[in-house]
Amino acid sequence: MWQIWLIIAGICLIIEIMTVGFLIFWFAIGALLAMVVSFFTNNIIMQTSVFVISSTILIFATKPFVKKFANNKNAIQTNVYSTVGKIGIVTKDIDSLQSLGQVKVGGEIWSAIGLDDMNIPQGTEVEIKEIKGVKAIVAPLQKLN
């Protein structure tokens, strides 16, 4: 019976390699523990119980540890998301109703629409509030007087 548990562990590890969830790994460990139990008893119910209980305990015991490393709030924004919050200048009048207008941000030209459908004239400094598809949603900067 130990061969079956070894095969189950191997299948679980192969599945884990193909996924990024770090969940199936614990089933592989549970299968290996059940394999060890199979050396001492031929009772399939006991082996399966060891598999289920050990896998469950390992999943819940390591969940906070995995969550600590998986949810990195200091992640560096890249690609499109790195544009949000940057300052740009309107190069073509923004008419949100007709979905016309362009903004230059860091050397890149973006199609743009105004936040809350506002129209923004050419030459105005704007902040990128969000990206929807290929359009930058922008709002004019507040001038300090």
C-alpha cells in the first residue's frame, strides 16, 4: 500500500509545480505521512485518516505564515499600474463625452478622459487617477495661489 501513497505524493507535487497556490504541497506531505503509517498497519481507514488530518492541520497551521509572505503591501507597481499617480500634461484637449484627448506622461502618450467626465484644455497639468483599458483617467492638478 505504501506505493500508492508514494504515487499520490508524487502526483500532488507535480500538480503543485504547475500551480502557484502552495496548497497541494501539504497534501503531498500528508500522503508521505500516510505512507509511513502504512509500514506499521494495513488498515486503510487509519492511513486515510492520517492523510486527511495531517493535510488539514498543515494547511491551517501554515496559512498565517504563507499569508505573511504572499500579501506584500510594499510591492512595486509595474507596467500600466506604475503610471497611476504620475503627473502629465494634456497634449490634445480632453473631451470626455466624445472620448477624445491625449496626455503625455513620462515620455509616453496616453489617450485620456477626464475624471467625472470633465473637459480639460491643452497645456493643463493633470494627475493620472486610474487606467481603464487603454485610457488614462485624469484630473487637473489644483493650483496653489
